[in-house]
Amino acid sequence: MVEKRLGGVVGGGAVNTPSLVGSGRLLWVDAARGVAILMMILYHLVYDLDTFGGYGLESTSGFWGLFADATAALFVFLVGLSLCLSFRRTGEGRPGLYRKYLGRGARILLYGMLITLVSWALGMGLIVFGILHLIGASIILAYPFLRLGYANAVLGLLFLGAGAYVQSMSLTADGFGALLLPFGVVPEGLFMPDYRPLLPWFGVVLLGLAAGNALRERPEGAGAVKGGFRAAGPLAFLGRYSLFIYLVHQPLLIAVLLALGLVEL
């Protein structure tokens, strides 16, 4: 059965969205994830029209490039926030907890590999380390950071700075050097849409962990926010099923655009 949440983000396959009030969900977390889903669908609509329709929308640079980064940042930030809240809720010293995170992260990595195969088969470029690869790896790597509290804010900024430095160096690698691809070092001439390396993007996860630490210490505030967001039910619904939507939205978008004659493969 397909898991529900992207980032738990990416669903029952990642980490269940925790609640700080009773046994209910923090609906505002789901609603925020729903906003990210709508942003993602809009961006991919623009990307498909640009890439397959030749509309010259410059979807990978300028405003739309920044829009894509903002969408990814929201998803990834919610990964860290939800991981922190879930960790505190399920018990920090629970036996076998790391194996749980390891299994969930590995499943999301497998989904990422599926996206890699589909994107290659459709001629959409090679997504070697996209958002799902990042989320899966981050769930596994974040475990030792879950107890660091607000120190994750500093570490997150350091990761962001390290990523900016690597990107400014425009490093490339071939052969075994391509193993550094998850850290921002890419083979020369390789086109990779949705490339989200650990440097700097794991830094956004760590900032989310720090934010989750702040939220868990103010449960009364979390409860107030929860109640205030009940009107955002449609967004929360999208957030709860974000992984499923993520996996099916692109094929559906392309099918609709093909039927309307707006793109060609």
C-alpha cells in the first residue's frame, strides 16, 4: 500500500506526522505540506510546457528556478520538523528506533530510484539525486542529530554555507569521483533536473529539526495552531497523501497536456 505523507514527509514511508495535543494530528503541518504539493504541481505544469511544449518559459532559471527551490525547501524543512516531533512523541530511548528510521528512509530511496527510471524512460533527464533521494537519505542521516536540539540551527547554517561553497567551486568529477554526486559534485555535462544534493539541502532538514525542537517545548501554542487550521481541511488532505500525489501527478499532467495537444513527447 502506498504510504501517505511526503516528508513526514514522504509518508507512512517516512515518519508519521506527530501531534502534541491528544491523539489528533497537527493539521497545520499537513496543511503546509498541502501548500507545497500545490506549488509542486504548478511548477511541474510550467516545466512540462517549457520542456515538452517549447513555450520558452525558462522553467529551470530565473523566477521559476527560485520557485522550484522554494517548493523543495518547504518540503525538506517539514521533513526535519516532523522527524523531531515524531522522535519526541514515540520515545527517544525506544529499542530498535533507528532500524525504524533506516527502513523508512530506505523505502523512500527506492521510490526515488523508481522516479529515476521513469524520468529516464520518458526522456525528462536523469534524476540521480532528486527530492525523494534527499528525503530518504536525510531520514537515515538525521538520527544522530535528533538529540541536539537548537544546535541543529547552527549546524544547518554550516551545511548551507558548505553547499554554497561547493557550488561556487563548480566542481566536476568522472569515474569513481561521481560517487560524490550526493554532495554537490557532478559529472561534467550531465543534465540532472530536480538535483537536491545533501550539501546544502541537508542543512534545511537540520533547520527543520531545530524548529521542531522549539515547537515541542510549547505544546499549548501547537494546540492553538491546530484548532485554527481546521478550516484548511482540503490542504491538509493533500498533505496527508502527498507521496501518492507526488508519484502520480507528473504522468497525469503529461497525459492531460498530450490530450490537449499542448505538448509532444
